[in-house]
Amino acid sequence: MATDDQEVPEGSVQNILSQETLKWVFVGGKGGVGKTTCSSILSILLSRVRSSVLIISTDPAHNLSDAFQQRFTKAPTLVNGFNNLYAMMTRMFGVEEEFGEDALLGRLEGMKDVIEQVNRQFKDPDMTTFVCVCIPEFLSLYETERLVQELTKFEIDTHNIIINQVLYNEEGVESKLLKARMRMQQKYLDQFYMLYDDFHITKLPLLPEEVTGVEALKAFSSHFATPYQPSTGGGTVEELERKIDALKQQLTDAEEELEKLRKGKQIA
């Protein structure tokens, strides 16, 4: 827990991107909260600051292929549009179906030294961290708390939570259902901040469309590095200046069109 003298951690994943010693970044959470999208975007962001990045999915539903709109297999495959980002699919469980129980036990015995080395790395906060992905609902909050407790028990570092599908009161929401939903979400958001005030909590907005394809993932990635700022109708100075410039251009075009019409009438 953070003390009164400590600053609240920044609501982004910048701490992960800046930690050059990290070798393993795990992403987990309850089903349907956006783990694949978040891990895909994290891999894109890491590829900008690392020489080489490999994203591994253990999801049998092949959601990683859907996210990047590219087919991946058990072998590392270069992601389209990148020269240092690779992706692959694997099964962490059920490997006995492929090798058989006896063969698997022999294989694991032969890999004992490697397993012990990896286990040491997983418990080293300089090399490994776990990112919890959730949504602002009771079950997701409950599952996240259980997950954090389990990670702590196994001495695996975790100090980042991504809260996905957050509703914001943008441009004046009028729907009673949406307002009720936002109030419910705010209740659980407050609980997240109370329970994890020493975590980096990144809030992501609920979008009207799915985030699929490299370009969409890149566009959405900005909310991971910089806390999302909802539009309140006014906008920033830069946004207002752009709107004014656009209106000025529309006015200029309209004046030119009006002048043409006037000249046409004079000729007639």
C-alpha cells in the first residue's frame, strides 16, 4: 500500500517499457476482459524499445491470430509490418497428448536444470512481471484479487493492472442505462484504486468497434503509454485550434462558391 508521502504510480505501462532488465512479461485475467488485445499492444510497444520481442499465446482459441489478422503457428513467425516482433502459438497444458506420460516425465527430468533456471527467473522481479487485465465489475475485481494473492504466494512480481472497457461520460451521455452502468463501474474502479494504490493502474475506454489489425492496435496503444483523457466537449487547445482551422477553411470554400454563383448571375 502506498503511504501519504508516496506519489500515486502513473496510470500507464511506461514502467514496464522502461525496465530494460525484463525478459518475461505475463498477461492474465478472467475470460473476455481483453487479455489478447492488451498483450498484443504490449508486444508492439516493447518492440519499439527492444531489439527483438516474441509474444507467445497459450490460448487454444487462436485469438492472437485474430488480433493481428495473421495466421500464427507453433513456430515463431514475424508479424507483418515489423522486423523485430515475432508471434507463436503453444499449449502449456495437454502436452502429454503429444509426447505420452512416460516420455513427458523423461523429457522433464532432462530439462530439470532449465526448469530450475526459469523458475529462478520467474521469481526475480528484475526479469519477470505479471500484468493483470480486468474490467470494472465485481467478478473481475474478485478474480484479480485472487490472482494477485496467488502471484504473491509464488513470489512472482506484479505491479500493473489494466482495467479495460471503461465507460466515460464523453460529450454528455444522456442514456439512463449508460449512466447507471457508469455509476456501477465507478464503484468498482474506486475499489481497485483502494486495494491497489501502489500499482500502476491503466484505464482503457470501451470502444464501439473491435481492436483488430496492426494499425488499430497501434492506434489504441497510445492509451497504454499515456493515461486516457476523455473528451468533455471542449477539448484541448490544440483540438480547438484544429476545429477553428477546419471551420475557417469551410468558410473560405463557401465564400468562393458564393462568389462563383454571383458571377454566374451577373453574366446571365
